[in-house]
Amino acid sequence: MAGLLEALDAASGKARYVGGAVRDALLGLAVSDVDIATSLLPQDVLARLKNAGIKAVPTGLEHGTVTAVLPGGPVEITTLRRDVSTDGRRATVAFSDDWQEDAARRDFTFNALSADPMTGEIFDYFGGLDDLDSRTVCFIGDPLQRIAEDHLRILRFFRFHARFGAGAPDAQALDACTARANDLMALSRERIADETLKLLALADPVATVRLMADRAIFRPVLPEIGSDGVERLERLVDRERAFGIAPDPLRRLAALLPADVDKSMAVGARLRLSNRQQKRLASAALWPASSESDPAIVAYEIGGEEALDRLLLRDEDQGLDVAVPFLSQWVRPRFPIGGGDLIAMGLTAGPVVARVLKMIEQEWARGGFTNDEAAIRMMARAQVEGALRDRI
């Protein structure tokens, strides 16, 4: 990092740490991503990094961003900017040399903090330090204007409140988000999914999600989420905590949705989730139907992750103290019989082999997945003989 800062002439005030890295460092949190702002133009940044022997990738030159590839990980370097125009989804920018003008583009006051990497001096143009100290998420300037510039800031407000907020949210910001909730319909579904899953991945988003449901924030884009879903989410979070299970945003989204496969599939498609995520969301919607089933058999049939989803989402608590730890460490047993074994026992190659093999597998699963080879072969032979008799 020292070589990068030298290349950017940070000692002369041409580069600062900005955004989340500054905020998290002040809160004593681990800093994962470091972003740097600079008064240097992008082409100058590229030339300086090349001269310093630092690999540079022009990841977004039109927006002033160059990524420096360092041994400790990539660092984004962005030239100071001002907005020329915005439409709620994207912005057209012009480069600037004014640090406050650049900071004013950001969403919340504590995200606009910057720090001199050489001296540690903090630059605070909008009262971010006070808001950070009080754990209050406040927009910079007029909340309605900030939301008009980028509608995603509605969801970001609630995510940041869930992560950093304490006590009641800022009333002016909350009212603005409530008034402009319909603006979310103009966003891409991918952006909505990404922000929603980030919120649900936090340690305990229940109070914030309840506030969003009460304020009808979800209604324009996820009308399926209601108060009953928030109660299921609260129960799920309590169970995750009790069993030491890491937060799973997709499972938590499933908790918010009704136990309806068609609606879950519609939500997955609407949010442009991956095929695997859509399948898992739809599977989780079947939690009431599988609540009386043997967890090991359900896991064998649909997979351990999906079985754990259904188990943690079910209404009753009875048996969870045994079943959840079991599924958390479950390893899929290997079915020891193959089609060739059945052909060797007398079946003719064809569809009958697959059908009989499935019947044996089901019997083996219901019997507790025994690894007794003699018992398995006896089971298989009985099924084969039955199939042969049926063919006569």
C-alpha cells in the first residue's frame, strides 16, 4: 500500500481513503475493502501506477475508476467527481478537484467521511462523525433529492440502519423512503435482489424488516411479504442463533414468503435469482408438507441444505434439538448398488433396471441407510425377483 500511496502523491494531499473503509475503521470493525479517492485524472493514475510497477486495470474509466492490483488485494482508485445528471438509476459525471463536491455525491453522512492516509486526519463535511457516534443513518442534504438521484438508496437506508443504527431511525429519512417507495419499481430486479439479500445476511435484520413491512416499502416490488412473513423470519433468526447456524439470506427470504411454491418461483424469477437459488426457494416453500418426515430421508431426497431450510422454517419446535444438529453435520450416504448389479441378478438392461433400482434405494433409505452388504444384496435380490415374476 505504501508504494501505491507514494505513486498517487498522497503526501501532497492528492489521495485519501474514503467511504466504508473510513467508517468501519472508526467503528473498530474489520476493513475488508479499501477505496481511495484522488484529485488526479484517471489517465494520470494509470501512468503513475505503470511507472511504479503496479498493475492497473481500467475498470471504469468513464466513471473515473482504476483498480490497482496489490499483493494484499485490489484497491479501487476513483477520481473526484460531480454529478452532471441523474435519473434514479445511473448518473452522468464530470471530474472534479473539489473534495467536498465529491463527498456530497454520497448517500449518507458517515459514508462521506474521508481520511488522509499519511496523517490519519478525518475530513467530515456533513456531520458524519456525530451521526456515526449516535448510530443514526442520515442522508446528506435533502433525503428526497438523494433518493431521486438513486432509488436504490431507499433499500440502502434500511440496510445501513439494520447494520449500524441504534434506536429509532431518522424520521426525515424514514418518511422520505416511505413516500418514494414506488420508485423502487424503476430499478433492475438484480439490484433489488442484491440489496435485499445483503440486508437479510446481517446478524439480526428483523426489526428493520418489520419496519419496512409496516411502511409498505416492499409492496411495490415484493408484495408477497407480509406481517406473517416477518414473524417467520423472527422465529428463524432465533433458531439460527440458538443452534449456532450462520445467517443464510436465501433461507431468510424463504421465511418472508408464504408457503406457496408458485409464489416462491415467481419471486425467484422476478428477482433474477440463479436457477439454483430459484429451485431452493421453491423447495423451501414446501416446509409444511415435510414437517412430519424423517429429516435424513428428506435430506437424501432433496439435499442437506434444502432439508435444513424446511426444518428451520417449520412451525413446531418439537424434535429440532436433535434434527437440526444432525442435518448440520449430515453427509450424504452412498447408495452401494448400481444397475450392473441388477443385470447380474437377472434383469434385462432397460427402463426396468432404473425402476427397480429406485425401489431398492427407497427401501434402503427407509431402513436407515444400512451399510450391511449382505442385507443390501438380499433387499436387491428380493426386488429383482419380484420384477422378474411380474414380467412372466
